[in-house]
Amino acid sequence: MEGLEMRHHLGLVAVTLLVSLTFGCRESRVEGEAQAEADVQVEGRALIEPPALEPELQAELDAWLAEHGKDPVDYVVGLFADHDVVLLGEQHRVRHDPLFVGSLIEPLYRAGVRTLCSEFARREDQALIDSVVTAPEWREDLARTIAFNSLVTWGYREYLDIYRAVWELNRSLAPGALRFRVLGLGDSPDWSLIQTPEDRDNPEVMRRVWRGGGEEHWARVILDEVEAGEKVLVYSGIHHAFSEYQQPIVWEGEFVRFETTRMGNYVYRAIGKRAVTVFLHAPWKGPGGYDDEMVHPADGVIDALMLNRSGGPYAVGFSLGGSPFGQLRIENAVYRCGFEDFRLAEFADGWIYTKPISEYEGMTPIANWINEANIEMARLQMPNPAFRDASIERFNAGIARDADIPRRWGHLH
């Protein structure tokens, strides 16, 4: 669930600087919001290819990965040998990201990690989450309720399948064995209070919407687990997952300040480098701000490296600190705003590359996600007030459109 960039997508009303500063950019995962007719089209955009690398740099990076890179699952599980919290940050609606998280569940459990904290569920629904992952039979209906309560348009198969992966693991365990848990992090905003676009620019209205929520509460869930002796995998949008790195706030192309109230920032201040951030490879916004075009991450170096390898691209996880990747100077990204000399190692601690961006797939929308049984609640709790009277068909078409990767990033080769 990302911040200032969300106002660029699918007709979502603009969020003013005042609201963004007051509420810590908690607009989050609502950037799609299914308003297809106001969407920004990618048709006609010129393809952007990653820049060619100097042969020396190509050889250096390739050799370093061959020696230090790991299978992505082994990489994440291995981080827990000397860390208590690993924050996985994504760009949302990329099919292989939640599939990867699902593939981690059993290896993590075998390594003694029994807790996944998820942005995609509310703290308020913890009892429901517990019941789903420990039930005698799989309860698809309850898993759907968790996702719907988190965001009414979050009707994607792959996110629900994470609950199923946890349920399958727990069902396989011996009686009396400790179960794997999924903990909800999200707030419980009341979007029905937004009646007009202007309400989104009104701090008093937004305070009532958020009902005392905030990412410090997300962090508290994580830290309570750590204090109880648990190790924790956290799965969220990358902006929430920033730990040591402080995200720049950019307004109309100008740097304003650094954000210090992301979930990961709170965790880092409490436990330091016992918490690390790992980025799931995906496009970034350009240096003009969160309304800028999407560009290749890391100035395209990682994409270029993989596309130009003699053996072709391959999935790999690797750490940035002390590596030639970490020393890459980054210019073409909003994340370098406010820095004089921004290096990739400042952005995150680790990186997971899966495949070329041109091969990314969107989520699988769940058929009839919005239906006669939930349409009234969907209209009430849709963050975009333009949907207060929207039809079932408009909701479901927009949910599918939000997951259309070629539409979103099809200009990236």
C-alpha cells in the first residue's frame, strides 16, 4: 500500500501535501481503486530498454553474483541466522511476489521462523486470521473476508493463497506442535466518511477516517513478537518496509523532507540492524517525483546485467552491503531525491531478482469478487468516493485492470 504515488493512478483524487505530511503517506494500497475510465494509458509509450553496461562492470557484477548470490528462498531463510526481522517490500499486484512468499512458509518454519506479519490484513481481524490458518478444513470464504476487510478491491487469488499455504503447513504438523501464524498489520480506516474529492484534502476528515491508525501500530505488532523471542517475516509494500532508509517526500518535483514514520523505520529505531529490508525487484518512479514515469530500478543496471548474460537471466537473492551492487550510484529514481550521492545500498539491505520485467504477470482477479452480497459495503468502504454508486461490473472490471501489468509497466523492456 504505497504513498504519494497513489494519486497518479486510476482517477484517484489528488492528495495534498498537507494531508500527506499529516498522515505519513498512509494512502497505501488504494492507488488502483478500479476507476478504469480515468486511467493513464500505456499504449503509444516508447519502449524503454535498460542501458548497456560497460563490459568490465558486466563481468564484475556477474562474477560477484556467481560467488555470493543465492537461491531466493535460501537467501531469505538464511537472513534469519543473524536477524530477527526481515521486511520484504513489493510494488503490489505482481503475481510472482505473493507466490514467492507462499513458497517461504514451510522452509521458514523448518528454520524456526513461525510468524508472517502482513500488510494485507487488519489487526482487528486477528482472531479471524488465526481461525483460517488453523481450521480443520480450508475456509476460502473466511480468507476472502480478511482480504475484503483490508481493502474492498483486494480480490486477487495469489494473496489468498498465502493463507492456504500456511493452513496446509499447519494441517501437516503433529498434534501439539507450534503452529505458523499470520499477523495482520493494517489499520481499520472508515472510508465511508469520504464523500467528495475535497474530503481527501481535509485533515480533520482524514483524522476521522484513519481512526487513530498509523504505522507505529504496525511496528508494535512486529516488535511484540520479537520481544517474545520470535523471528518475523514481514510482507508489505516497499514504502512501509523501509527500515534504515528514510523515504523522500517529493512535491511537484521538489524534495520536501525525509519520511521517518514508516513501519520499518519504527522497527529499525527499536532494534537496529537486527531488522533488514529486502526489495522484490520491480519498477521505480523516476526522479521527478511520485507522479513521474515508472523506470527500471537501480538505473537499469540489474535488468541490463541479467538480459545480457550469456546464460540468460536467473532468479537470485543477494545482499547489497559490501557488494559492487550496493556501490552503484543511482540517479534515475525518486528515491535519490534529497541525497547528494545516493548509492543502492542506502535503499535496502537485500534484493531479490526473479525474472525480466517484460515477463512479469499481474494477479489473478477472483471472479465475481464484488457481488450482490457485498456491493453495498464495497461502495461504502471504497477509498475513492467516485465509487459510492458504482456497479458490480465497474468494480470487478477495475480490479482486473489494476492487475494488468502490460498496462502498468508495458513500456519497460
